[in-house]
Amino acid sequence: MILRNPQFGLKLLGVRGSRPVSGQEFQIYGGQTTTIELTGFGDTRVFLDAGTGLLNSYQNSKHQSNRWKNLHFVITHTHWDHVIGLNQFPPLFDENASISFHAPTSENGTFESLFERLFSSEHSYFSRDQIKAKLHFNVIKPRIPFQINEKLRVEGIQVNHQAVTLGYKFSVGTKSVCFITDSAPLSNKCILGQGMQEASDLLGYEAFEGLYHSQMIDFINGADLIAYDTHFFDDKVKPDWGHSSPKYAIEICKAGNVKELVMFHHAPEDEDVLIKKKIEEAEALMLDCNFSLVAAREGDEWTLASA
Ligand SMILES: [Zn+2]
Ligand SMILES: [Zn+2]
């Protein structure tokens, strides 16, 4: 693990994919869905996605209400496991809170329009009118970087997952971490992302696949840490589900010269014992790799050393 520099770090609040799970079988790696906090920005708090890990974190620190006033959410996509923590999230109802959402838009609508629907009476017993926090909606376009504050730079890239799903790179100075939480390999010609089939038709499949890979490798190049989708075991990949396995994650990290791979988005069926098995299988593929590998565990934290 990379250590030191109190000004930039990350904490895993939820590492589970698809849906939350609980029980003795999930005690080690945790059952909350995707939520990661980028730490080290004072009163400004920055989260990647808003799964059930967000609500759990709030519940554990609600006595520190002043720490929930100035929030930024960088959203990969709006599958339920990534946004369900917004349901009944108390700071939304706090008139003294300021909450910014940075998210891609798709042909299904902007994140703002999806947010409005989340608080329609079909989905919530709270109405939109009861939300008193000051909300800001920022549309993120792939490969156009933006700053959350003067220190933290964020850039998105479209990945092979349903609708428009972005992977992200967060950078402070020379240090960077990447999150590719939900993304399938392009093998088997299984193209899932909005607009990607059209690009493949235009370029030809092989040229499109080559371009996609080279852009992804360029995007993650030299990252100090990458949390990558390893939802499936290598021999059980379902290509149209939109997820990867350790073998592919390792190949990408090797090509991108990353320093640490965090296996992420554990399948809800994967009890602790199965995640350990997946790690063992992954380690067997690491023979000529010069980066480290761990499985994401709820509560784990990293702090990045400054250059
Ligand atoms: Zn997911
Ligand atoms: Zn998803």
C-alpha cells in the first residue's frame, strides 16, 4: 500500500456490486454497495458513487453533522447499486447543506432528471419538495477534466457497460487513483456502452477494440492505485452483464504500469471464502507483474505520498 500525505487518500465505504448483502459469510469484505470517499479536502467531502455504503457511513458518523454540509458526488452511472444510498440520505433534507453531483448524461436523460425521478412517489415516500439542500448538477463529458477544488482534478472515460458509464481518474499533484467499477472486456464482440456500437460499425470491430484498449491504457497509465471491476471469476464471465474478471483487470494494469490493483465490485454471491479463492486465482496470474494486488475490503483506507 502507498502511504503518507494527509491531503489525499481514499476510504472504501462499500465494495459490493449489484446489491447489498449481509450475514456472517460477508464479514471480512463487507456487504455495502459501491461508495468510495476521497479524503483530505477539509470540510469538503468527495465521494465516488452513492451506494448503501454512503448511508452506512452517515449512520456511523451522524453525530458529526457538520461533516455532512459540503458534499460532492462523482457518479459513474445510475444502476441502483451506485445510487441507492441517496434514498433517504439525511443531508438532502438539510437546508444548510450544499451537494454537488458530477455525472455523465445519456440518451435516457441527465442525472438531474433521473434524480428527480428517484424522488417521485413511485420510488420514494419523500417528495422532491422536501429536499432543502442546495443542489448543483454538473454534466461530465468523457475525457474533459475538471476540478472539484483547487487540488483535486477529475477526468472520466467511457467504459464498456450499459448506457453511459464512466471510469474516473482522481489526481492531486503527481498522484492519481483510478476507479473502473463496472466494465466488461470487449471480447466476444459484446459492446454495451451507448454510442460504442456505432463507433465500432464506423471503424470496424478490430480497430474499435484496439482504440478502446489503447485509450484505456493511456488513461490509467502510471496510476498509483486502481480499483477495477473483478465481479466474475475468470471461468464464469457473462459478457453481456457488463463486468470483468481478475484476468482482464491484471492485463490492463500490467499494460498501464499501475502500482496497485484493488479487486472491486464483488458479486453478491461471493462470500468471503469465494473472494479469497478469487484472490488466489488472481495471484497465480501475477508471476511477471510488478504491481501489488489486494481485494477491496469495506473500511480499508489508503493515503498517497506526495511527490
Ligand atoms: Zn455496479
Ligand atoms: Zn452497473
